[in-house]
Amino acid sequence: MEGEDLVEAASGAGIDPVELLVAGENVESALLGALSTLGHAPRVVGVYRRSDLPTGRREVTLALWRVGDPGNVGTLLRTADAFGAAVSLSEGCADPLGPRALRASAGAVFRVPHVAWREPGARHIALVAHGGASLADVDLTPPLTLLLGGEREGLPDGLVTPSHDVATIPLPGAAESLNVAAAGAIALYELSRRGS
């Protein structure tokens, strides 16, 4: 997504910029080019308050533990948006407002509620690469929180407690594990497919 598309997505979510920089109107194109991480200068850049991101609860939350790749964080935000889930980010997660995460989220960062890490009140299901029950056999009745671990370490043992259900996505092929964004998408799709 370009700057103009992200500004439009924020406006569509009811979030107004603190400042709007428009090439040729209130700022020179060269300055926007210097600010941009894109290969070319955007025409519009919006400046927003981090505190203006949406908050609130939903029946399903994706809780991300130390997901460090901004592309994965953005993709999971977009997936949560598609399936009506909220997102919770632990310390050590990539910044959802970083350039790569923003582009990967396709504006979903402005629509998906961000909730406190591991809010109480919902069942927690830890999604692990190996050793859990098949996702197809796990009760996915909301309200629930799906715990997804970082790209290399997954979920630490101390985070997965006996009170959590532990689920695995069976892999009939040769791959040892799935990308965290793919795993989150499959879990949300499975929940949606069941009509949960």
C-alpha cells in the first residue's frame, strides 16, 4: 500500500491524522521522498498518534509472542481483520506501525482492535509446530485467544501452561513447520469454517 492508500484506510476507520503532508501543497516532493522507505516518493504522508489505534474486545484474539518479522505482524493483522479477530502483541513483536508491517496489513492496523497481552476471560489455545492435538480436534468455541509464537523459538514452555489447550496443524508434506502468518490464517479459517 502507498501512503495515499494508508491515509484513506485510516480515514475509513474514523482515524484522523495529526498532520497530513501532501506533495506540492504543504511539503516538497523531495522531502517526502527522503521520509519514504519506498523506491519512490509518496504523494501523501499522514502522521498519526499511536494512541488512536483501535482498542476493544472481540470474541477471538490472536496473541502474538515475539513475532519479530514486520511482514508477519502485518499479514496477521490483515488476517485478523478478514476474520473479525482482535490482536495482542507481546513485547518483542515487530512494530505494527513500521513501514513493512503497515504495507503488509493493507490498512488493517487501523481497523483491528489491539488488546492487552493475554487478557483474562477467554480460553487460551497454544498453536505449536509439534506435540499438540490436531487443530481439527480442538474445541474452538469463542471466546478464545490463539497464542502464536515467534518465527524461530515458537512459544516458550513457561508460556504454555496446563490450563491451555495445545493444538498443532498436521503437515502431511515434507515441511517441518509453517510460517507463523500461515499458521494464524489456517487457525482463523478453521474457526470460521466451523461457524464458531
